[in-house]
Amino acid sequence: MKEEEKIGILEKFRKGEVSVLVATTVVEVGVDVPEANWMVIDHADRLGLSQLHQLRGRIGRGGRSGNCVLIQRSGGPIAKQRLEFLAQNRDGFRIAEEDYRLRGPGDILGEDQSGIPRFRFARLPEDLPLLQTAQQEAIGLMKREWKRWKGLVEAEARAKEDVATN
């Protein structure tokens, strides 16, 4: 479907000229139709809890209560448990924490959106305060008197020697 056609259909949906919209997760971003009060999410087991919560938040904004139907097609009992958790919870922070606990943080420096990170020593979220402190120290060293840190100056000198000899 071409972009112009998508925009036209979304506008008709917004105005109430179209009463049912079948879409991909494009409805998560930029579509605000306060009158929308029903949503059916097929293959809900394929999406993270946070994304499902965001989608669910698109309905029931116009003063009428919203109804969200989650259809599970795979994933077995674990997927069912995740979807039941979502059905019982409305607190976005709690949902995000559960999503993080179940799916993991992913590869923060890479492309994986879920799974176990590739850190050798850090344990998230337990070590997050320590990692934030280390980050602030590193930023401070880069902005201020990093030359006074002997280890960094020596490492830089060795790196320059290695580059010069190779």
C-alpha cells in the first residue's frame, strides 16, 4: 500500500468514515483516534509486553472503555502466562519490568532486541548503578583532566608506539 493511501485510510478512520481498521503495528505510532474502543491483536505472543501495552493504550481514550483481545497462536504456557500478566496489569512500569525480566535487555550495543546481553561481568539490572557511575567517571575524564590519569596517558603512548611500528 502506498503512503498516500495509508494516510487517506487513517484519516477516514479518524473521522469515523471507516469503522474498522486492519493494520500492522503502525497504529502504535502517531495514530490517535479517541473514539476507537476495540482492538484485536493476532499473534500477540510474538510481541513484547511493553509493545502490547503501548498498543492497548491506543483504545478507550474518548471516555468509553476500551476492549483489547489478545490472540495467542504459539508459545505454549509461557506465552499464555505473559499475556495473562498483561491482562491483569495496567501499570506501565510494572509491565516494562516484567518484560525486561522475561525477555532480557537484548544487546545494548548491538541489534538484538531481546535475550541475554554479552557482558562478561555485569549483571543487569543489579549492576546498573555501578555502570552509571563508571560512565559518569569516564565522561568526566574525557571532558576534564584526563591527562592526569597516568594509566590512560601510558596506554595512549603505547597505542601510538604500536601504530608507528606497524
